[in-house]
Amino acid sequence: MGAGALKVLVIGKGGREHALCWKLKQSPRVSAVYCAPGNAGTALDVQNVVIDQSDIRGLTQFARREGIGLTVVGPEEPLVKGIVDAFQREGLRIFGPRREAAELEGSKVFAKELMRQAGIPTADCRIFVSAPDAEHYALSREVSLTVRSRGRSSVRNTLHCRTAGEALEAIDRIMDPREMQAPGVQVEIDERGRRRTFASAAEARDFVLGRPVGLVLKADGLAAGKGVFVCNNLRQALDAIDQIMIRRVFGQAGDRIIIEERLDGQETSVLAITDGRTIVPLESCQDHKRAFDHDEGPNTGGMGAFSPNPIITPALMEQVEREILVPAVHALKRARRPFRGVLYAGLMLTNQGPKVLEFNVRFGDPETQAILMRMRSDLLDVLEAAVDERLDRVAIQWDHRPAVTVVMAAEGYPGHYERERPIQNLEAADRMPDVKVFHAGTTLRVEPGPGRESRVVTDGGRVLNVTALGDTLEDARARAYEAAAAIKFPGAWYRRDIAGRPPRAGH
Ligand code: AMP
Ligand code: GLY
């Protein structure tokens, strides 16, 4: 193919996709970059195509009609739905795993079973297909409680309970309304010498369900990042089972549920590109998942990122490659689900070494924004090598300077937020040296009136990903914050501690 002759299509509409478009456009071999459906940033930097990211047929038709030479998929949903299979059936080149390999993210049960077979370190877990079984298991957690009756109860015994379920049964026996208890019967619960008395079964049950346990409940399928419940007590665990399996808030994604041990340690991730035979790790990075400073508040899609990440030492990277990435790629190959694309391992660094929390089968968002800012090599070369199974001949060149991405969010995010807020000063921020403002939740609105000029307005919770390079991490951070401070839209806010301190232990 001659110079500058290749057309590229990027699928998705977030900051990750804007960064992919921006980087691919720099390739001397690329003649045009399209983004479907894209956002205001991709509309300004490349060309948007009005096709939804889940419209696989529409995307295939567009790629064929336009003669797209390479398609790159941002989000997991089209991958799990089989967009790569559909493109390949048409003879179209596309970067990403096929449906069967994308199950690694599409089904947490599949991922767990694969990890078990391949001996990949991860939290111990049980899998359930029915709510009563899941509840029974949650209630079989060890507690050390002694339940006694107080007052003139017909149940006289002292009941030593090893599990929460046994304690609840004991309470029911003592307070059973059919036993015609004399007035004033109470339950006493002794927890390691500390005694409490309860006048009603409801209060006593509530106490038992409030005992601390470290359980994580996960809906099997895709749930837009909301299907994981990290529970501190049994009440939360039972509530998660109720939401996933009874109220079915994630639909079919909740047909199966995983209950696993809560892991303690520092949370991080490792991303690698693979063609199914060779694994090329990307530069280390760290995202910040919690909404507010000091890692407080609810989980979000990510409030910022930085690269490199000093906690991922070369030795740790090597260990992750050896114990996690290589066995995962090998196991998928053996299962006849060869994996090609980005393998993203979400990790907990525990006392016993790194353990996998989850696998993703795509670029991380917002990690990609920071990582691509540092990539010196032509991204097209790397992605094409992965598609053509010749990654063994690729060495990615990196800028040694660190990069920091600060996510500017809409007022109210991650709860309810308004859209259509005009954004000011984007160009000024973008013009700062070594700064790039990637758009996430933005769109272009055409002004009424004769000029019909368009302006950028907010169109999502995470609005902009302000990314900067610097000689040191502190320098990159200062530049990113300086650029963020210059950009204005009503209600804009961002975390002030991105890349400030290593995030607190994940829990
Ligand atoms: P996942 O989508 O599986 O990564 O889960 C989302 C978040 O839940 C992770 O980023 C962790 O913060 C947390 N999490 C998941 N599994 C565990 C676990 N076994 N122990 C502690 N935290 C977990
Ligand atoms: N930053 C987390 C993710 O992309 O899943």
C-alpha cells in the first residue's frame, strides 16, 4: 500500500476513542480516520460517522463501502457481540478479539473457569445460578455468635452458632411467634464475650446481618461496569443477590452470579497487546476509580490516570506476564479461542502477589489517554502487526516522560447530571505545550442564526480528559491541572489528587 493510503475506522465515542483517533491520524500511512459515532473532539480532529457502536451491520456496511483498511474497536460491548467475527466474514481487517475470546470480559464465570484451569492467581470463588443457593452460601459464612433466650422462653438452650445462617435460625426458634412466648422474652447474642440483648427478632436478625464479612458479588455478564458489589456485611451481600438475581437489574447478565473472597491490597492494572502468540506489554499505568479525592465516594468509570506507574516495577511486570498474561493467552489458544487484541488485567497486589480481579479485552479508559500520549511508535504499525500475527517483530518506542490525565466531570456525576452545557477555552488549553484535551462526553451543537457556527457542549458525565506530558510526574500533573483550570463549563469539577499519591488499597 502506498504512503498515506489507508483509511481507519475507530468505533466508540469516549476519551479512549478520541485518543486512538488522534494517535492513528499521526501515522504517515493513514489517509483518513473516521470515528463512529464519536464525539465533538473526534468531529474536530477526524471525521465522525453517524452509526451507533452496537450497530454491527451498519458498521460493516460502512467499512466495506468506504474501503476501510483497519477498524479499531474501543468498547467491550461490540466485541462481546461479535463485531470482529462479522468484519472478518466480510474480509475486513479489524483489531480486537473475536466473540469467543471476548467472553473473557463478557462472562466473569468463563474468565474464572479459565483462570482456574490455567492456574492464574485470582480470588477463590463459587458460582451460582439460583438466588436461594447464593443466599445459603452467603449465610454459611463463619461467624462466632452464641444466641441465648432471656426471660420466660420455652426455648431454654444456649445455641452456639458457627454461621450466620445458624444464628438466624436460633433467633427464629427463640422468638417464634407460634410458640406463644410469654411477654418479655428477649434474645441475647454473645459475640466473643460482648453481649447484646434484643427485644425483637427483627432487631436480632439485623444485628447478625450486620456482622462484617469480606465478600464480593458479581453478575456474570456485562453490566456497564455496575455489576460488581464489594460487600462489607451480609446485609449488603443479600441485597446484591436480590438486585442481580431477583430484581434482575442487569437482565440476563445476572443469570449467574459469582461470590468471591474480598482481596486486600493495592489495585492496579496491566495492559498488553497480543496477536495470540506474542505478548507486548504496554507502558505501566494507573487509573483512579473512585469519584472523590483520597479515593472516597462511589466507583466511577475512572477519574484520571497516569503513566508510568512506579508501583509496577520491572520485576512485577515480569511476574504478571509470567503468571497471568502468558497462561491466559495460552489457555485461550488451547480452548480454540485465540485472543488477538488488548488484554487488560485488573489486579490486586496482595501479600501473596498479584491476583486478577477481572480481565478486559480492550483498551482501558482513561489509561489509554495517558499511555498513547507517551507512545512514540506508529500505533497503526503495532495494531496491524497484531492483526497479521507478527507482533514478534515489533518493539514499541516510548517517550520517557510521564503523562497524566485529569478527567473533568459534569456536576452531579456519577449520579444524575445535566447535558448541553457550553464548554469554553478548549482551544487555549489544547494549545499549551505537551497538552492534549481528549473529549469524552461532548457533542457539537449548531448555533441557530445566519452563521450556523457549531459549539462544543457537554454530553456525558465524564466530559474531558485533559492529558499532559512533563519531565517528571509532578510536572506532567501540574501541566494537566493548569490546562484543566483554563477550561470552563458550568458545574465542571475534577479530582485534585490525580497522580498525587498512590491510591489507597482497593476494597
Ligand atoms: P471488576 O469489574 O471485577 O474489576 O470489579 C470492579 C471493582 O470491584 C474492582 O476494580 C475492584 O475495586 C473491586 N473488586 C472486584 N473484585 C474484588 C475482590 N475480589 N476483592 C476486592 N475488590 C474487588
Ligand atoms: N479504567 C478502567 C477500565 O477501562 O475498565
